[in-house]
Amino acid sequence: MSTRGFGRVIRLGAINFWRNRWLSLASVLVVGITLFIIGVFFIQGVVIQNTTQAIQDKLDISVYFNDDVDEQVITDIQRSIANRPDVKSVEYITKEKAFEIFQSRPSSEKIKSLITPEDNPLPRSLVIRPSSPQDLEQLAKLFEADRYEALVRRVSYQDNKNVIESLVEASTTVKKNGWILTAVAIILSFILIYNTTRIIIVSRADEIEIMRLVGSTESFVRWPFLIEASLYGVFGALGASGALYVFLQYDLASATPLLSIANFLAPDMLSFYVDHLIIIIAVMIAAGVLIATTMSSFAVRRFVKL
Amino acid sequence: MIDIRNVTKSYSRSSNPKQRILALDDINLEIGKGEFVNLVGPSGAGKSTLIRLLIAEERPDEGSILVSKRDIARLRTKDLPYYRRKIGVVFQDFKLLPVKTVWENIAFALEVSDAASSDIQDRVPKILTMVGLGDKGQNYPSELSGGERQRVAIARAMIHSPRILIADEPTGNLDPTTTWEIVELLERIHRSGTTVILATHDKAVVDKLRKRVIVIEHGRVVSDEKIGRYIVPGEA
């Protein structure tokens, strides 16, 4: 098709989009809802991934040893723990190292002066990083065994436990719900766009016949339908992008538990969305156009006999 | 110009697909360049089938249809649009696009053939003037009378300056006065050198035109006279 012809089919498609505006609106809504659902789960997935990763990197168990424990015992424990598959790394913090860490902390000079290298009450410890957050608890439990009772002063990991657990749970649920809802949304929008195009084709059977009789080529008949469908995609994507913003900005996630399990992530999701606004809208438009034109061309191939 | 040789066409009966109905039975016709031909005969005689074959809406079972020495019975699907741009066709029900203005309806036939916009701007007003609708370009078909709609259809058919104009019962929906206006327009088109094929039921039109009359009945050519009258065998 020539450039001029292409310009004409775009104009025809746009005119048809407007003249069938109620059907168009329905299709735009369905594409928009589909993209919105995909968008929520995608952003949520990314944010959960990032947050989990960030917390996971900071995640560790500190096992503090009594001062009377022989250093050899501690390094033996370090070696045996390091070989476990659920352990990423084990670091031995000596009294000197603990002192350095203490001094580097942002606290007042008065407090800092309480401890000196000569008079150092800070215990030695092993800092254990688990391979995955789920391993945290079982690693901590190891040190509840009787043989450690005389050696270990304290095991600390409790602080982050709840956050980690809810994150792990959230990411699993979000992934599962996300897939199901996204699949349902895509199937629904396929069915609706297919039927919309079919209705339009059937209602315009006369028009298509006339187009053929005055010498339209096949592509001149088909392209306006694809243009029309592309417009569903574009407007659906723009609508979905706007809806996503409102959804995140006003924290509607907490009102829709099915869509968002981890609604405490909303602020992070909003900043991710704003930071990646252009790429998100571009991907949404591409996905919307792809979904809409695929279904439309199925319907056109099936119902436009040339 | 048009050479129809041994053309046979049958349809399967919808109630019994195995049973065939013979619509055209070994038709032979030759239509010369610049002729005005009336195609007459009762309903179901095969006129419409012949028209559909001529505009390549359907293909014959047997035989060939040569238009400008080209067998349109063997046109490839992708060549059909280009053939249709070379012939003008007018129907009883006008077949105008209701959501387009008169101007757009006519321009559309040029747009699909990739004509330049300047060309469209130039030709549409001329053809509208020719059919006497110079001031109706911005009207929609629903705002026009039957006769005016048929003029729009004729204008659209003639916009490519085709050498053949095929009119299938163009006056079938029109009152007598309007009928004569349309017939006069067809004669004018004929005088400018276009071959016109007019399929009609209208005895008065045929008798007044005093042009070649081909009578089709039961799928056969039963009469073909140079300057004929509307005669249905058995009635004469």
C-alpha cells in the first residue's frame, strides 16, 4: 500500500472508531482493565522483588558468644556453619572488629567514650547470612540446642522476622493471584475484542461489499479495522496508565484486597511508577495494541470474505 | 469489447445442495464497443446472474467472458479490485454508504484506487455537475430522493471514466418521471462513448430507447435484435 493509501486507511479507521464510539468505548475499557491489572501485578512484583532483595541483603543472624568461650570453638562453629547449603556466608566479628563497628555508629561521643579497646565489653559474634529468608528461622533454631547453651549469650534475628515473613508470603500470593487475574483479564479482552470486531463487521457487511464493488483491494478493506483496534489499544493503555496513577496515589490498593496483597508497598509502587512513567506507558501501549490487533485480525480474517 | 462464450452457471438448491439449478445455459453474446444493450427477461431468467458474472462477483461453471480480450472468468482474486475499477456498476438499491456524504461516496471510489487528493478535488465536482447534483455534495444519501441517490451511484460508477457501465435495474425503485431522468442520463453517458449494459424490467423504457434488446429466459438467449422492443416470448 502506498503512503497515501496508508494515510487514508488510518483516517478511515479513526472515523470508524468515532462513528462506532459505544462499541469502541467497550473495547477500550476492556483493554484498559486488562492492562491495568497486568500493570498492578507487574509493578507490585518488581517492587516486592526489589524490597525483598534489599532486606535480604541486610538480613542476618548474629550469634553472640560469651567472653569465656575459646576462640578456636568459635572458628570451628564458623567453619561447620559455612558449609551448610542454607548459609550464604558467615563472618566472624572479633572484639576489635565489634569495637570498630561500635565506634563507627552515629552516636554521641559520650557514649562512644564508654568503651575503649582496653575495656571492651562487646561480645564476639558470628554474623550468618542465609541463602534465602525462609532459612532464617531454622538457622536461628540451631543455636537453641543444648550444646550451645553455655557458649551463646544471645541470638538476634527477631527484629526483621515478621517483615520478612509477610514479604515472602506476599510475593508468593501476589505471583499466584497475579497470574490468574492477568490470564482471566487477557482472555476476557480477547473474547470481547473478537466479538466487537465481529459485530462491527456484520453491521458493516453492506459497507464492505460496497467497498469491494468500487474496487477496494483486500488491504484497503482490512486495514481500517486494524487501525480501529490499535486505537482501542492506545486509548486503553492511556486509560490504564491514568487509573494506575490514581490507584497508587490514593492507595486504593487497601480497598481492593484481591488486587493487592502487599498494600503497604503502595508508596514504593507509586515511586517506581513515577520513575519509570514513560517506559511503562510505552510498554502498555505496545501491549494494548498487540492484544487488540491480534483479536481484531482474527475476526477480520474469519468474517471478511474477499 | 465483451465476448461471452458458452457460459454456463448453476447454483445448488439451498434445500437440497445436491440438486443444481441451471441459471445460465450455454450463453453466447458479443457486445461491441460503444453499444447500448438492453438486457430483459422475467425475474429469475438469469439476467442478474449474467450481471454478477460480468462484474466478476461470481465465476461461470464453464465458458469464458472476455472483456477487452481478457478472460475475467479466470481473474485471480487479487486482480479483481483492478478489474472493478475499469467498469462502472449501478444497482437497483444504489449501494451508497449511508454514513458518508455524497462527495465522500464518490471520492471513496477514487481513494481506494490510490488517486491523488488533488485529482479527487478536481474530478468529484465535475462528475457531480455532470449528473446534475453540483449543489448536493455535502448531503447524506438519506437526505436525497431516490432519483438523486441513483445519480450519485451513477456518478460514482463513472468517476473512473470506465469504458463499460453496467446498470442492474437502475430504475426499479423509481417513479416514472424519475425513471426517465435516469434513462436520459444513461443515454448521455452512452453518447459520450461508453458501452452501456442496462438490465431492466421496464417495457416502456426499452421500447422508447430503440436500442439493441437481448431477451433472456430460462437461462438462454431467446431473442437478440439490433433495434428491439420489449418482447417476452409467449406474450407477443
